[in-house]
Amino acid sequence: QLRKLQDDGYLEIMTCGATHGYFPLLSRDESVQAQVKMAVKNYHKHFGRHPRGIWLPECAYRPRYDWIPPVPINGKKDTYSRKGVDEFLSENGLDFFIVDSALLQGGKSIGVYFDRFEALKRLWGQFESQYKPREIDRKKTPRELYLISSAAEGKKPSAIFTRDPETGLLVWSGEHGYPGDGNYLDFHKKRFPGGHRYWAVTSAKSDLADKMEYNQQMAISRIPENGSHFAGKVTDILNNYFEESGQAGILTAPYDAELFGHWWFEGPLFLKDVLKNIGESDSIEATFLGEHLDRIQPTEIISIPEGSWGEGGNHYIWLNEDNEWTWKHIYKAEEKMCQLARHYEASRDNIDQETVEIIKQAARELMLLSASDWQFLISTWAARDYAELRLSEHYSDFNKLAELADKKIKGENLSSGELEFFRDCRKRDSLFEEIEPEWFARIEYPI
């Protein structure tokens, strides 16, 4: 259905990292390359075309520079050259991505998760005193498009759209935004047993015991006002920009899909009302990012710093004292995967199919191990035990598969138990049939 809606011109669907790996913290450029190549290839499979844009996981970006791993790799913290994230996008024909406004302009990032996870508030409180945001650069604006290139050799740059902070706060914040309206369904208070929710937000500061009974009619009656206010805010921002600059601008408003319907139960109705208001407007219109890029065709090439849309605009949610251990596992697995992939590429004409399939399954396990959701869930305590278990299981499975691959490479036969383990892994984690081990063997365009 999504493919048909795109083919019929109703949607523009971007791709993402294959398993939402956190690109700036992965220790191998081969891993970033594989995340992007797998995403593009899978997009072709499902949508029958090449993606125009990519949603960088957590809007996390890193330019090209000499990098020191944040945790030791095999006991060492050697410095080595890393390609910029933008280079992998350009090399794979991806025209644009989205960044947080703090990466473009400086200033303090408006974290998207802060209001919803109490554990993040505590964690950020421990770090905030050490954090100093960059000075705000008023010369750059989220209303314009820019090209990003951290490569010296003149590769085709990718364009950036910049997340609008003002409208972002209106929808993301449970305290200052629309979801905090007292009439809407409260997310946190649930009946036990069963987990059903029967209470309204009442107020952002209300104790659970003080929550009022939910009235759906009252909640739905609030949608037109909120939808109209949002559309009006967008109109004001874009009209003001036009008056100041003499040119039409764009307002980019990205949100997690789960915000609408999951965190904010009435959110889908709000979206419908917003689009209705914008559709009826004489001064603004909704547009696809690719369409706007083709119309504007930006020429100014800039550089932006490393960062994300997390609290503080940096990597802290995904790398802190609670989840640092996960990166030690990931870095060890990355090293081993690259070793296996190089053997695969060097011996491709002589390697048997069973060994190939084991190496491919190891690559799948590394992809799953690298998912940034594990670190996020550990930091937020949203499902910490689950995340720690899943990550540990993928790491264990990867190591066992690597051992099987090593045995096969040495010419040894596998036992029936080892073969059964491989088949179980293949059945359980059967994503990405089209994965290619050579993505981990070498960088397609080395520095």
C-alpha cells in the first residue's frame, strides 16, 4: 500500500540506516557503508526505485576527521582517518538528509525525548554542567537548503533540510506542546491488570492519582484548535521569512511516527486537521523534500559539526556510563566481521556455499547488534532488561557464527549441533536476504 501511495504521488518515502545503527559511533567505515548499502538495496526491493533521501538514525552526523574511538578497540585507542557520514550518502546516490537546527546554527538542541523519559532527565542532569553549546550563527537559517561535503576531493554533495525547532516543540513536548492538553488521553496511567487507559492528561503536572476520567468527545473537540494553531504558526514563520528575505522558505517538521497514536493517542486526527488547514491555505503548501530540492537547487556548500537530535545535540544518550559496555561488544564484532568478509572476498571462487551463508548470517547478527535502539532503551530505562538481553544475545550469536566460519575456512567439518545452531539463527533472524559480505571487506571509495 505504501508503494502504491508513493507511485501515485501521495507520499515520498525516505530510507534509513538498515537497522538504525548510530553512524558516528560505529568504529568501522565498512559498518556505515553496509548500513547505507543495505538500506538502499532493501528500498529497491520493496519500492522498485532508488530512494531520494535518507533519515539518518537519530539525525546523527559526523564529518570526516581523524577519529579516536570513545572506548578501546582490542585494548587500544588508536587514531585513524574516518570518512564523513555525508560521503556514504553521496556515493550511494542519496540526495538529502535532515539535521537538527543546533547542528546548522549552534545553540542548545531541543532534545526530542527529554519530556517523555524520566531516566533521561536524571542522566542529562549529571552531564549538563559539563556541556556548553556553540554560539548561535544567525547567518544560517532552517528556511534554506545547504549542501554538505566533508570530502576534499570534490564528491557530489548531499543537501540538508533543517528541523524547525519552534514547531517541533509544539508537537513533541508533553509539557509545553499540544499533547499536554488536559483533555487528551494520558499515556502513563493504566489500569491493572489489562493495561487499558481510561484517564485524561488533566494537567502536565498532575499526579497519577489526580487524573480525571477521559472524555473522548472533549478530546476530539480540541483537535481543530490545535490543528489550526499549528498551521497558523507555520504560516507566520514562512510569511515572516518571506518578508525579511524576499524569497520563499521551507519549514521541515520531522517526528517519530510512534508519537502519533502511541504517545499521543489523538495525534493522527491532529495530523489530518493540520494537512486540511495547509491544503486550504492561500500562502503555504505541503511539499515533498525531493520536490523542493529540485525546485531550489542549492549551491552553497557548508560544513556542520558532529552531533544528533538527542539532548544536548550530541551522542550522550547513546554513549554514557550505563551503555558504554555495549560499544565494546560492537567494536569487537565489527573487527571480526571485516576479517571474515576479507577472507570471503579473497576466496570467493573457492569458498563453499555453506560457509558463505554462515558469513552472511554473521553479518545479519552484526547489523542487529548495531541497532541504536539498544543504547536508547538502556539510557531511558524504557525496556532496559530487554535491550540488554537482546544485545547480548546478538553478540553471542555473532561470536558463535564467527567460530563456525573460522572452522569452515580451516577445512573442518561442523557437528550436527553446530549446523542446527546456524539453521536456528538463520530462521530466527532472517532479515535482509540480499545482504553482501563484501560491504564489510573494503571501503568502496577509500580516503
